Amino acid sequence: MAQLALRHGSRRRTINEINMVPFIDVMLVLLIIFMVSAPLISTSVIDLPSVGQAKRQPDKVIEVVVGADEQLRLRVDGKDQPRIGLKDLAARVGTLQGGSANTPVIIAADRNVKYEQVVKVMDTLQKAGVQRVGLAVKATGT
């Protein structure tokens, strides 16, 4: 019985500490690599568009209005059109564009409309071949 207690008492304990030396070595090597490669990276110039710098307004603007009840309405040059379904939207916009896929289409949605509905409208227009689709935003005064 005494031997059993000695064996149990002489058992080696495992060390539960993390050895940080390899981690520090790897981090120093990465630091040196980034310090050497940073001057070699060529900087490029990005031309960002600026707001309000359009040369002229488009001749015709088609606006898809998504109401709070998720019903779609078309507005062409400020004149309201009758309500329309999502499945008829692509054909109707195509006829309003008159064969010109560059006529801009703007999506204006009520703030209570789900984002998913706006994405469905945008997806429908892009699948129909409309090249210029934008979102209308309401500017608030500060």
C-alpha cells in the first residue's frame, strides 16, 4: 500500500503553459518581410466619381417607386404611371426605354420597405439588360 502512494505521488505533472518563443520568432520574420516588401509596392491613383459633376441631365429618366405596401409604380419624367407587378416590370421598363439600354432607371423605395424587395427589383432590372440602375436617396438638411 505504501508503494502505491509513492508511485502516485511521484507522477510527473504536465505543464499547461504555451511556449511563446516560436510565436515571437514567426512574428519577427513576418515583420521583416513586410518592412522589406512595403517600399516595393507601387501606389496607384484611384479616380473616384464626385457627386453633382454630371455634364448634363439625361433626357429621359425612368423611376421605379416601391411603396410602403411593396407595390411598384413607374414614374417617367415626373409623371406617375399605373401600378405594376414585379414580373411585368422588365417588359414595361424595356418598352419605356425604347430600345436604348443606356436610359437610366432609378429605384426609389419607402423607408419601411424591406431591403429584400429593393434587391429583387434591382435584380429583375439587371436580368432584363438595363445597364444603368441607380438608387435614389433623400438628402436631409443639417
